[in-house]
Amino acid sequence: ARVEVLTGTIRELCFCDLARSCWLSSRGDYATNDVAGNFSVTLIDSIDSLVILNDKPGFEQAVRDIIRSVSFNSNTKPQVFETTIRVLGGLLSAHLLASNPAQPFYLTWYHDELLYMAHDLGERLLPAFKTQTGIPYARVSKFMVMQSQDLTISGQS
């Protein structure tokens, strides 16, 4: 019974995060959650919890929602660390689970969309790691709206 309650709670959080992001996008209000980048961080970050809870329908729906609704094309300055571990990591782990036929969460219809999204995100984050010390900057400016070679960096958090 506790697993069902927890699974329902995670689904509700994912839905609320996705709905909030869609609502903000429809209003053109992209700066509301600048730190997290306005791209459904909770939806992406919690997808592995659905696997732990053995919720394949929830996992499949979350993958569909991410592919359909998440975009990195907004004018924000997300935190590099948070974006790397929560979004890039979430996309890569979900891709590995969805694309491996030997895994119970394999999705026959899935064609590497999360991997392409992770690559796109990684390209946008890379300039933050090009520093004299090797320690990345805290945020990436104009991260979402420019081509990766045109990105500017911000050391301010």
C-alpha cells in the first residue's frame, strides 16, 4: 500500500511540474524559475524513482511527456551543477533503461530521443567547463537561445 501511495505522489509531482512548465511557456514567462532552467526538472529527475517503484506505465508516460513537452529553448541562466546532475543525468539514465531490450523498462517505440536531448543539453553546458582553473562556472548565460558556439558564461550565482 505504501508503494502505491508513493508511486501516486511521484506521478502527481511529475504532472504538476510538467503542467507548470507548459503554463509558464504559454504565458512567455520564462524567468520564473531561472535557477532550474524552466524545463521540468522534477519530471526528468524523478523518472528513475518510477523504475525503483516498478511503475512501467508511469515510466513510459514520463518518457512520452519529456519527449513531447521538454525544450531547452528558453532564455534562462540555469545552474550548471543542478542541470548536469538532475537533467543530463536523468535523461541519460532514462535513455539507458528505455533503449535496452534486456531491461524490463525497455520501450519498443522509443528511438533514442532522450539521448539526443541529452546531447543537445551537454553541448549547451560545455562552455561552462572551459575555464582557466577547470572548475566550471556556476551558470551559463543565454544558454537556451543561442547555438552552443555562441554561448556566453556567467560566474555569478
